[in-house]
Amino acid sequence: MQRRRLRHDRLASLWLTAAGLGVMVIVVVMLAYLVSVSWPLLKPASVTSLPQQALEQQVSDQQMPAAQTDPDWLSTLPDMPLAARDGLAAVLASDDSTADSRTSPLAGVWLADDRLQVVQQSAAGVRLRGSAIEVPAGLERRQASLMLSRDQLWLRIPYEEGDGLWLARLALSSPHVSAGALEDDAASQTPHSEWQQQWLPGPARLSSQQGRLLVTADRDGFTQWQLSEASTGTKPLARKLAHHAVASSASASSPAITAISVLRGGRSLIVGDAAGGLSHYLLPAHAQPLVKAGVFDSGLSAPVVTMAAAHHSLGFAALDANGRLGLYLATSERRRQVLDWLDAARVAAGVALEFDNDDRRLLASATREARLPGQLAQDAPLGALGKAYAGLAIHDPHQAVGLDAIFGKVWYEGRAAPEWIWQLESTGTHEPRLSLVPIMWGTLKAALVGLLFAVPLGLGCAIHVACFMAPRQRSRIKPLLEMMEALPTVVIGFIAALVVAPFVERELMAVLLGLVLIPLGTMVAGFLWTLSPRVWRNLLPENMAAFGLLPLLFVLLWMDVTIAGQVEQWWFDGDLRQWLFSHYGIDYAQRNTLVTGMALGLAVMPTLFTLSEDALSSVPRGLAAGSAALGATPWQSLRRVILPAAAVGLFSAMMIGMGRAVGETMIVLMVAGNTPLVDASLFEGLRSLAATLAIELPEAEVGSSHYRLLFLAALALFVFTFVVNTLAEVLRQRFTPPNQGSWG
């Protein structure tokens, strides 16, 4: 018999040990999996050089069938006296900003009489687009640039001296250029297909354009121009908004501007200088002057000679005079990769950078200024600046995510100041806004407000049940309170969202007044009760005091409802919500932090009560008995003996309640309004980590930045709850007295 018991004890011990180790293994595996999915977000961009065969394939892919099958494609253009016969033709590349236009690229061809004809190439052949425009003399034609923006084709050419810019616009007949919409010159002479032109004064040695933003610059500063919409009237094409002085010849601390680039969307500008620095300017609002958002840690040491903007993001590449290349993202001014790429001699001869249509390759080719017009082959494809002689394959799937973007304030386009914002890219913006700070703040905010309701109720109930209530009453009340923990949180959230939230919105003054009046009235009544004659007090034993408070609570509730309207009328002009908004700008949302805290407090209170009551009951009886023997009252024994002895257990109970509130999902999901805001207002909504995972994880694309960022949020939630609960349990076991007993 003894051996059997020992064998059973040994088997039970092994089973419990194995189960404990299994739980630890599962926790470690979960942690490792969350880290493995989140880790790629922090990896820098990786680049590899493209072999010559890949470069040739890239050029071949960009050519259209007509250019590949007809080497003398210029001869297919009808009735055009081309300067190409004398070796003077120049084909201009259109810097498209719409995906549809890349399927049928536009180009400009110089005619023999100094006019420029826009043509479009497709599988059906080469057709004219609009009428030819006469280009004034004195312009640097080799720096001409075409820009297709929505339904407008822009042509800009600087003066030869760089002291002005000639701007022209051709309004196309359809919002998107397509092969089926091509028209011949004779058939397209409508008012909307005529060129409009304007001279822009001021230094324009450098220029860049995207959307409705045009920037001209010289070494000392840049000028911001607002482009107009399509118009057939006398409205100017561009309106000057502001001039920004960046450098001056007398200031050695301000390097001269050497390159500029307007990024995708036309709301951000990158300025490169002679010291290799990069500065970021953005539009805080539509048609407002650009403001300086930040400076990059560029990693470049020589003057920036050229830049290229990505097509689908706010990324860009910058090359300095020594051939050192940097890949960057304008959002939060982050550097993704820096490497030595080209030799300085080739850069000095002139180099142009261009991303492919998917932003996965960066190509380098000779600039138009580095080639004489006679060196341009007649069979060059439309839109080709020249054969690329170097290229990089870029692997940077998570360029929009980094530690500074996740946890730091970021100055986004269209915002007046840096902010923490959680907003998916599907909202239409060109930059994803994926800061975890709003949802982490919402998690902590909901948990803390929930504890403000749960701690007084749970701890007060635990003290009364453990220290003042009779054993018979305790045996009935304690199970009832503990059974509240079995109430589904989805039911609590449902009732709070559909019943409590509208009631609080309708009776906000009464609710706020009751949160002050009821506790204060109860304490005043208790103090007055202690001053009453002993005969009266003997009528209500201490262990029945809780039942004696019920009439008082009804009286206080009646007073609260009765005087709330008068208080709101006297002090808050009859409408508390409107008063808060007009005086402090505080808006009131029906599903807000206050209602969420109430529901969370109700859900957390049973857990807090159970753990607190266990901590108080574990204090040895002898401590309270010795205190009573020395003449202490029950309240004095509680305050000076029992609470200090149970302090660690009570603290661990509150920590476990905190972890419980942080991990709550359904209540926050149904009641909080799911608005990721960073503010301290109790009347605004919030979004927690758990609610964000429940809402967005089923919709996230597997492997995307959004998907991995949600796993990072899950990792943060897991680590927080695990650390808090573990620490609370360790403290509870470490400081729990060996002898246990109960009061009463």
C-alpha cells in the first residue's frame, strides 16, 4: 500500500511537471512565432545589381510593339517635316503619374520648324496627340520635360540662362490616355486640345512637378507654384504661392541646392544640397506654402546630383557626386539603404535615375544633357531616354514601417503638425499611417478607466466580506460575487452599447454628478453615524451595515436625479455637452471611454474581488486578535494591521485585474467606438490592441506590412499581459503568509 501511494505520488509529480513544462514550451513557441512574423518589419532594404541581360530585358519590356517591329518608326508619322533627318531630333520621355498612361506612352518630337509635336505609341501604331506647339527661342531644349497628370499634359523648358521657365499645357480629351482614344491632328482641333502657355519668372535652373505642385529652384532657394485645373479661359496656368530661401552665398552654414524632386501625389518636396544633405518639405493643407518637416540622415558626403521619385509610394533615390546611392522614404525622414554604386567619372558625365513601373528596379542612364542630339538613334522607342547602363533590384516590401513610424510622431502630408495616427492605406492617401501608439494608448486608457471603477468596488467588497461580514453571510455573498465572473463579456458589451451608452448620453449630468454625490454622501452619512448615540448604533450591528446603506443609496440616487437638471441649467447653460465643446473643444461620442470603463469595471470587478478577498483572508488571525487585545477598533486593526499585511496580495490582485482589462476584446470592440485617438478625454472613443486584432486581422493580406504590424501588436499585447500576470503571481506567492485564517 505504501509503495502504491509513493508510486502514485511520483506519477502525479511527473505529470504536473510535464504539464508545467508543456505550458512553458507553448508560451515560448507562441512568443517565437510572433517575433518571427514581426521581425521582417525592421529589416532594411536589400539591393542587388542587375546583370546586363536583365538591363536589356528591362528596356525591351518598356518598348511597345510598334517600336520593336518598325525600326524606322518616325517615317510612320503623317506629313511631319522631322528634324531627325538631320540628326537633330530629340525624343522626350513623359513622366507619367497614372498607371493607364504607361500602356500607351506619350512623347514629344521636335519638328524642323522648331515646333514640338506630341505623339502616342500603341500596338496600332504611332498617332498624333493634339496640335504642334511653337517653342520660343532661347530655351534649353535638351532639358525639356513632359509630365502627364490625369487629363493634362504639361511641358516645361527652362531658359538657357536658368532665369525663368516656359510652361505649356495640353488638355487631353479624356481623363486617361488609352489607345482607343487616339485621334489624328486633323480630327482633334477642339478648344480643349489647344496648347496654353505661360512664362514663369525667377530662377529655374532646377524644376520638378507632380500633381498640381510645381517647384523651380536655384542654388539659394526654391519657388512654389500652384498649377491650375484645365481651363479654356484666361486663367494662368500657375500661381506663385511662396518663395523659400534655403542658402545664401554669405552663409557657409547653409549649403547650396543641387537637386530637387517632388514626390508622388504632389504634396512632398525633397531638396538635396551641396553637402549631401536631404531636406523634406510638405504641404500642411491644400494651396498652402510648403513647410519643412525634417532633415534626413542621408549618409551622403558629396553634393546630391540627381534624384528619382517612386511611382507608388513616398520613396525616392538620391545619388551624390561620388556615386553613392541612398534609398529613402519621406514619411518620418527614414533612410532605407546606402551603398556605393557608380564611379564618380560616370556621374560627372551626367546620369539620370528612374524607377520601373513597380518600383522594384532602379535604372541609371546617361542624361539628355550628356548626349548630343545627333547621337540619338532614329529607331529609338518613344519615351526612351537612352539605354540603361546600370540597375539595381530593390527588395523593400515593408519600407513604410519602422520603429520611428510605429512609435514616433510623424508629420504626414495634409497635417498641421506631427501626430500619431493609425489609418490604413485603403483610405486613399499615398502614405500608410500605421503608428501603434494610438491603439496602445487606447488599450492602457480603457484599462485604467476600468480599474477606476473596479478597484473601489472590488476592493471595498473584499474588505467588507473578509473582515466585517458574518461567516454565514460571507458563505452566501462570496459565491454570488464570484459567479459574476462567468457572465459573458459579449453580453456585458451588448448591454453597455445598446442600453448604458444611450442612457449616459441622455443623462450625462446625472451620471457625472452621481459619481461624486453617491460616494461623498455615503462617507458623510457614515461619519454622522459614528457621532450618533450608542443606542442608535446598537440597533444596526456592524456586520449588517451594508444592508442599512440600501435606503441611503436610494435617497442619494433620488437626489442625484432631482438636482442634476438644476445644476446643468445653472452652471452649464442647460447643455453640458455643448458647454464642454464650446469652452474646451471636447466633443462627446456616444460610445466613449467613460461607458467603456464602466463595462470593463463590471467585468474585472469579480476577479479583483476574489483575489483581494483571498489576500485579506490569508492574513493570520493572531495579528488582528493581538490588535484587538491592545484596544484597537476593527477599523484601526484593518487600517494598521490587516491592510499592510495583505498589501502585496492586494497589489498583485490589481495587477492581474489590469492584465484582464488590457486583454479584453468584446467589450472594447462593442462599446469604445473603435476610434484610434491619442487624448485624455473620457468622452471620446478609443481603440485597443485586442479590438484592432479582432477587426483587421481577418482582412489583412498575408505577408503584407499591415499583416505583420498586427502581429507586432499581438506581440506587444502578449508581452504586457504575460509580464503583468507573472509578476503579480510571483509577488503573491512570495509574500503570502504561511498561516491562513478568516475573519469573523
